[in-house]
Amino acid sequence: MPLLIKNGEIITADTRYKADILVQDETITQIGLDLEMDDEDLEVIDATGKYIFPGFIDPHVHIYLPFMATFAKDNHTTGSQAALIGGTTTFIEMCCPNRNDDHWEAYNLWKSRAEGNSACDFTFHMGISKFDDTVESQLKQIVEDGISSFKVFLSYKNFFGVEDGELYQVLTLAKKLGVIVTAHCENAELVAQLQQKLLAEGKTGPEYHEKSRPVQVEAEGTNRFATFVEMTGATGYIVHLSCQAALERAMAAKSKGVPLYIESVIPHFLLDKTFAEKPDFEGAKYVMSPPLRDKSNQKHLWAALEQGFIDTVGTDHCPFDVEQKDMGRGDFTKIPNGIPAIEDRVNLLYTYGVSRGNLDIHRFVDAASTKAAKLFGLFPRKGTIAVGSDADLVIYDPNYRGTISVKTQTVNNNYNGFEGWEIDGKPEVVTVRGQVQVRDGKFVGDASRGQFLRRKPSHF
Ligand code: DUC
Ligand code: ZN
Ligand code: ZN
Ligand code: ZN
């Protein structure tokens, strides 16, 4: 059914203007003033007083995730509908095989979980937890199948994590294939040693999680990753950079011309380590890795985001409920890591960035959509509003005022880390390839609309 969106203000990463948008089939076919169309099936949406943003892209989510003896709570039905309600029309999920898992099988398992079950479009970063000849040939097959980004963990020893030699091999292969490598940057050995030391001292509560992975641990991982990227000539992307110490290392490499990109995630911009110090084990809700930091780091993250040194804002969405978090009572190393945010990322970044004067609106669109599309081989199909692009559109009401609450969320979890936080705007209508999936802020669409997005390697 054709769709005509009239009188809205189109805002992309670099333009801002009032125009109508005509959508036919799955794409944008016209943008202009006073568009009309004679078709009895035409749906007209009046977007007077609303912004129209390109569908937002979350470059870092976990939906299906076996982790720390349990599973993250969302499935693709709940996760994708929560994403859409929050304005995210595409997510990139981490496919995370364990060291002993067959990587080709893991890839197909993750894909089969998503296919037919997602309401929004999706693709994967292929996690690599081991490197040998078998994995190498499987990775080539996975790239052929449409995956143009890898993921490595420098932490989580003996589990998801890779050794330095394997990191070198992964980057070398990625360089050859034209694939970007995303990395979780923490020093695994330091984390393991500090955890044991703290536990031996009887320091077992969630407030000690941050002390087991202090900023130095992340700065070291960041510096090491940047050095390996430089030595191999590959292109790197640091996920969830959380603090000034790591930012300094990444910027030092970037300013030398090392092709390195930076993602930070919404919890680190807004929540700080005092949340993980809440009494009665409440702090466990705020345990993620890298941990929430001292509040003094946040102004550096906001400044780097505004200046474009931080390229993208994701979530590291990873929901574990209160009962799962409880597995870590008496031993913080057993608290499943993660704070869910897939539903709230865009509204929080808009509110505490754009609306409260900390972020230019175009940089907001760039960081929450366009830049991820460019880095991960989705642009200009995704990440912009242009004739020929997919009609993934967010009609956003900047006059909405409300608060975030577990009571109204779609994410499958029994708490929200942003409970009670004000938001200054909200998606009213969200389309995925031309189909209205969210109307009046509610999911009304096709639960299996989402497509697997095949991507081509790029030569940066
Ligand atoms: N950090 C988290 O908090 N959760 C999932 C994986 C990760 O690196
Ligand atoms: Zn991570
Ligand atoms: Zn400072
Ligand atoms: Zn993650």
C-alpha cells in the first residue's frame, strides 16, 4: 500500500527541511513539496509538527545469548518489537560462539533464531572466539553469506575471548577480506586476577564489579587493540568505550591515522558507578561490562560524541531479570552482565543529548543511524532519507513528555535501569520498508516483517 507522509520536517545527518515523502512498495520514491498521488489504497499520514528521522540502527545488541550459565531474556519477537517502539528499525546482533563451538554452526543457529521472528531488519557481527584453519575457512563462507563485520572479545578468557596471536590472525584475515573488526577491549588476565583478589578479601557485592575492571583495564585493552589494528592495516571498531582513559588511547591512535572507529553505549553516557552501589543487591541491575564508571567520565563521552570522535551510539542491549541477577549474590563475578536499553536508546539520546542541549541534532542522527549504516555496509539503503533508500522512517514527536517505566516496556525483563527517567520525545509512527509497524507509539505491524540484511565487504 503506498504511503504519503505530509508536512513533516525531514532531519538527516546533514540536512533539515520540510517536505512530503512518498513511499511505494518498500522504498522512498519521491521527496518534494505538495506531493499528491491518485491511488485509492493510498494512506496519508499528516506529520505536521513532527520530525522525520531515518530509521535508527542499533549497532550492538544481544538477543539470543547463552551467557554466564543462563540466557538473555529477550527473543527476536520481544527484542525487535521493543526496538521498533523505540525507533530502531535495524539492529546488528552479536553472534557469540564459545571457544569450543563450531563457528559455522553457531552462525546458522543465530540466523535461524532471528529469521521469521523479527519485526525489524537485522544482521550480525560474527563473533570469533578461536582462530585456526577450520575457523578461517568458515569465516570466508560467512562473509560470502553476507556478513561484513567480525567481533572479538579481548576479555572473557577461555570463553568468548581470543588470545593475542588469534587477534593478529583475525585482523590479518579481515584486512584481506575487507571486513571491519569490532572489539570488546579489556585485559582478560587483569580482570581474572583482580576478581580473585577482591573475592579473597571478602569483597563480593555488585559494587566491586567496577573495581575488578577499572579504567586501566579498559585503557590497556583499547591500546592493545589499536596497536594490533595499526600493525595489521585492518580497520577496527571499539565497542562500548566507557571512559576517558580508554578514549585517550583510542584518540591517540585515531589522530595518527589508524583506521579505528569508536562506539559508546547509552548506559555509559547517563548512568554511573553509584547505581551499582545501590543497597540490597539493587546494584546488580547495573552490572555490565565495561562497568558503569565514575560520573566524571560522562562529560568526556558527550564532548567526544559531539565532536565526532565517538562515531556511534549503541546499547549493548542484554537483558537479565532480577532472578538471574540474583545468581551473583555472594559473588559479583556470577552476576550476568548486561543492562537492557534497546527500547530507550533513541529517546534517551534525543532527550539528554538534543533536547537538553548536549548534542547537535544532525550528529544525533549520524551517531544513532547513519554512521553505523556507513561503517557496516548498509548505506545508503539504510541510514538516510533519500529517493531509492528503504522506507524505514521514524515520525518523531518532539513535544511528547513522559517517563520510562518497566510497567510500559516491551523488552522482556522485570526491571528497567532507567526507571522514572524523563523523556522529551517519542516515535509516533515507525515504518520498516514502507510498512507501518508502530502507530501511536504501539506495535501494530507484522511480527515477521524483518529481513536478514546481506552486506558486502567494503574496502575502507
Ligand atoms: N557486556 C555486557 O554487559 N553484556 C554482554 C556482553 C558484554 O560484553
Ligand atoms: Zn562487550
Ligand atoms: Zn576529566
Ligand atoms: Zn555486547
